[in-house]
Amino acid sequence: MTCQGKIRLALLLLLSVALMPAGLADAQTIDVQPQGQARQQVDSLQAQADAITAEITAQDRDLEVVVEQHNATRVSLDQLTMKLADSRANLDDMTAKRNEQERMLSSRLTNIYKAGDINIMSILLNSTSFNDFLEQAQYIVKINQQDLKLEQEFEASAEAISETTDNIDRQRAEQMRLEKDLADQQAVIESRINERQQKLNDVNGQVQQILRQEQARQQAEAAREAAETASMLQDLQISDATQAQVVETALHYLGVPYVWGGESPAGFDCSGLTKFVLAQHGVELPHNAAMQFALGAPVPRDQLQPGDLVFFGPLSPHHVGMYVGKGKFIEAPTFGEVVRVSTLVFDSDYAGARRYPLQPRLGPPR
């Protein structure tokens, strides 16, 4: 008998007892009608539980999309912050260079003033020979060329400083926009999480019991699959030692709770988990499923190897996990759940797989 069948049977028995008249002791007087009503109530409760589960699942998928948008915005903000720091450092360097050019130009103008007006006629009159005249004339030309070059560099540095200053202003405006987007996305996520929890709190107590039993069943199933996978890995005999090690790294985080934006053993979301695991194997990835998808080498589904990342969301990947072999992958699924091993299904939501140049892990998993 399936778990849902057992739940229906338990509810049927409970409701049958509840509906039995208090003074009824003789089994021969039991009417079949209350049992029929109990069956209807069980079916109704189960239908409500199924509908709420489906609604929560759809809501979680939509919420996951927002979480990955939040992660992408955060990656963009981090990159922009680094560019802004580089721009400010360049501005400091250019300003120091311009100050030195200004000092040199000022010194040169002072020397010209002190030397008085030197022209071709004065050189000719003061020359002792034609060769002496040529040497002094060439010297003056070189000085004039150096003066011109210094002046041009001074003007160029002024333009560069102005352009860099404008670029910093644009980057700062973009930074402020991204920070606002992050705050807006966070507000949406928190609001939807509250709506999700409120929906669960508002349902009938008996339906809540069904949902809790189903959650317990799923957790038990996840634990069973994890144990099976651990046992399976001993029999996989993965020929590539690095692939075997990266699977070992990922399995180290089984049971870690799902936390949106999380990328540490304190809590992971989907792309945070893959980012953290692969970083221990020499692969630096952004904390965003779509960005990770864009960076890897495509892998056909019939050529999947342990350590490959598998993505979901055909238009733009919103979920990612890591393939561990034998049709299984490890993932940080969604809100209220933990890192677990799941069965890979190539349905319409499957987006593809990507492979990265993995390296052996140095030391134990972090």
C-alpha cells in the first residue's frame, strides 16, 4: 500500500470512530452511511492537501526564479564594485601623474623666462662657426619638441581624468540602482515566503497533518536515497579520481538546510551549493545558475559524468544541481528543505548539463 493510501486509511478509521454514536455498542447496529461519509471526507481532505502541495510547489518554483535574479543582481553589483575600485585607483594614479606634469611644465616655463627670448638670430650672432650654429639650433628644436610633448601629455591627462571621473559617476549611479534592485527583490522574496507560510498555517488541521506526514515521508525518502547513493558510490568505481572526489565533496553537505542566497555550510541555495563545491576543485563560478550555465562546456544527456552540473528552466536556468552518477544528482531543492540526492528526470524543465575543468581538492571539504 502506498503512503497516501495508508494516510487515507488512517483518516478513515479516525473519522469512523469520531462519527460513531456515543451509546452505540452493538456492531450489528452500525450503519454503512457514516463510513461512506468518512470516505468522502478523507478524499476531500486528501484533495485539499494535494491542491495545496501543488500550489506551494508552483510558488516555490516562481520564488526560485526571483532568488536567482537576486543572485544575478548581487554578482553584477560585486563586479561593478570591483570596477569602481579600479576606476578610483586609476584616477588617483592619473591625478598624481598630472600633478608631476604640472610641476615639470611650471619649471620649464620658469627656465624659459629666466633665459630670456632665444631665437635663430641670437643663435646666429653668438655662434663661432656654422657647425656651432647647427648644434645650438638643433638643441633648441629638441627643447621645443619636449615642451610640446609635455604640454600634449598634460592636456591628455586632463581629458583622461575628466573621462574617468564621468565613468565613476556612471558606475556609482548603476551601483545605487543595483542596490535598490537587491532591496526590492529581497522584499519580494520575504513577502512570498511569508505568504507561503501563512498559506500552510491557514489550512485545516487535518490537512496540515497530511502535509506533515507527506513531508516526513519525503525526508525519509531523501535519507534513504542518500544512504543508497553513498552505498552506490562504493560500487560506481568512478575511473577518474577527481570526479570521484568532487562527488565526495558534494555529498559532504547532505542535510544542510536551504537558505536563499546561502553559499556556505550554514545554508545553501542551488547555485550557492554548486559554487561552493566546485570552488574546492579549482573552478570559480558566479552565484547564479544562468551564469554558471553560460560558462561550462555543453554535455549531451547520454554523456553525463559525475561532477557535471545539470540545469533546469529551459528559457533561462533557474535551478542547478550536480550529477553524481547512476541517474542521481545532488541539489539544494527549495525553501523548507535540505541538501539531498534526487533522481534526474529529463522532462520539459531540463535545460542541459555543463562540464568544467575540475582539479583535485586540497585538504578535506571545507
